[in-house]
Amino acid sequence: MKKRILLIGYNYYPEPTGIGKYSGEMIAWLAQHGYECEVVTAYPYYPQWKVQGLYTEKKFWYCTEYLNAGGTKVKVNRCPMYVPSVPTGLKRIALDLSFLISAFFKICQLLFQKKFDYVITVVPCFQFGLLGVFYKLCRKTVLLYHIQDLQIEAARDLKMITSHAVIKALFKLEKYILSKSDAISSISDGMVHKIKIKAKKDIFLCANWTDCTLFFPIQNKSTIKENYGFKPSDKIVLYSGAIGEKQGLGAILHAAKTFEMHAEIKFIICGSGPYKEKLLLLAAKMELKNVIFFPLQPSESFNLFLNLADVHLIIQKSNAGDLVMPSKLTSVLGVGGLALITAHKGTGLYSSVSLHNIGLLIEPEDQQALNTGIWKAISENHDSIRANARTYAEEHLSIDKIMGDYEKQVLKNHVNIKGLQTKSQKPHMATSIG
């Protein structure tokens, strides 16, 4: 009999980037490998911060759809949720609470249907673990808590929440969820270490992956550049991803100002997010002619677009530290791209990149270091790093390897027998980055 899995999280397919992409691919993989999967999620809104496509007409109430996952149907329950166009700290709290409430009623409905053997809750938002705890207490199932972002630390360190009392209360609530979770996983060694200290239990590593059949190097960059309106001699410095506060993307504009006398160096900022309008206004104020803003690229041409770049910027603010593992890096590695990465020494990201020589490293929020790093990336030969990046993606970041490990270490080691959970062995800590 097929084991049944319920995933809870407000980011899911068809969101093209970030957590929604990985949650969708996780469930698709599990469905293709013999599990009966169902999802409780919101309507797709990220990274535009606006409900997209045909879903706009349905967004004020619940709907159910069946999505094809490699020939297997996945039942997706979509719940209404408040989506702010400009997500401030308070509005993000309202967003989280609105989904928590609407998803709770859907979970209540599911209590009276066939039992799920596993419930996977995806963070953010960390409070969604309460939904998993609720279902576990009612149906005696196995609760799996998968952490993509350390949300409370990020909100504190980025000054999104400044009240010490609120932060303390959130940590207390998180501690309760961690204590009730049967298995906890996260996406990087650094995050695994931090969570292990808080949870006082073993944490599984389940890194974000890349599909090396979809993302691969293309040699003829001159033609690609011409297709996008550039000269073959142009040097393209690309940032592609979410455009939010934690990335610190204003530094790209200041770097572009430094290089404006080098007409061949072009900066591209591609993506969507709440900070994009501010960047557009700042770029106009700085009268930058060497910065081009691109919208989100279609998935079918994204590999081609990534191959356009000579340098890929993977940057975030200093106080993000090991709290966030930049998922955009996996695709860059897949195309054999040269990544210029901001990371402090001692973080998991820094250690992995340095150990495998798969990118150039600079200190976060250091404008001079960024400028120097860009010039070094453009002016020197880094073919060995590009080759290492592709090899690393092939050997360590395939979805079959990562999800295969997750199935073996988490799902098959946590079973329900008449409502009693047993564990067959302790988790094996793999080393990878996501």
C-alpha cells in the first residue's frame, strides 16, 4: 500500500523560483517514486508578490486541482491568503496569519479523510509547523519539519521585527514545534548546525538541488549575447533572483557607477520583488546607462539566459550570514557559471565554495571588495572554477541523489505502526550546498 504524504506550505508550483519551485519538485519526485501525495498551499504569488494568471479569479476562496507529476496526479488544495504588494514586517505577519487560519480549516477537513502517514511542513513560515503538530496529535502521524529559511533570526537581524518580547515569544513557539517534530531537515551545513543547537536533536541535511539536464553550459556565448541585444565583446555581470531587502542589491548599482567608464561592462538585474521599484528609482537617479533590468525569464529559455553571463552575482547582506542559503547558486553551478559570492569566513557557504573551488568569495557589504571582485572575475581566466562548478553540480546536486538520501534517511527511518513512531537509525549527515 502506498504511503501517503501531505505537504503544507504557502509556496508551491507553479511559482518559478525559490521555495515554491523546490516544494513542487520535491512532491513531484515523491509522487513518481510511489508515494500518494497531497498539498495544502496558497495561490502562486512569488516572486511578483501578486497572485498570478488564471488563479486571480479564484484567490478569495478555496479550490482544489490535480496536477500532473510525471504521469502521477497530485491533489493540490489552494487556500486564500492576504498578499501585500509591498511586504513590510507587519504585512508579512498578516500574510502568515491569513494562511495559517485558512489552511487550518482545510486541515480540519482533511482529518476526516484517509490518514496521511507523513506530514511535511515547509518553513517559512515557521508557524506552519503548528498545523503539522495539530494533524499529528489528531491522527498520530509522523511530522517532518523542513526549514528553508531561519525566519525568526532573519527578521531579527534584518530589523524587520525590533521588539525583544516578540522575538522571545516567537523563539518559544518555534521551540515547541521543534520538540514535536519527528524529523527536522534543512538546506545547508551552516543552517543544520544552528538548528541542531536550538532543537537539541539530530538534523538532516536536504540541500536544494539543480537539474543538470535543464541547466548546462553552452559554449557559443557570442551568439547568445547578440540574441539578447549585446555585442559579443560585452562583459555581462548578472544578478538573477528575488529582489528583496536581504540581498542588498543597491551595491550592484554602486559597482555599475564605478565601471561606467568601461562601456563593454554591462550589468543585468533580472527578477521581481518588493525592492525592484526602489532599485529602478535609484538607478535613474544615478543616471546609470550600463544597468539593464530584465523581467523574470520563461523557464524554457532560462538556461540560455544564464549562459549569457560572464559573471553571476550571488550577494546578500552581511547579517544574513548562514541564515539563508541562496538557491539561485545551484542553477549557476549547473551552467558552469563563474559565481561571485558574498560570504563571511566560517559560514557553511564560504567553506563549501572554498573547499571545492566553485566560485569567487568576497566579504558581504564591502563595496570595494565587490568592485575588486567584479574586475578580477572579468579580467582573469577562471576556466578551472567554471569546470569545477559544473562537475560539482553533476556529482552533488542532482535531485535523485538528494531526494534519494532524504527518502532513505528520513521517510524510511520514520514509520508509523498502530500510531507509534519508531526510528531505525540515526541520520547520516551528508555534506553539500543548496
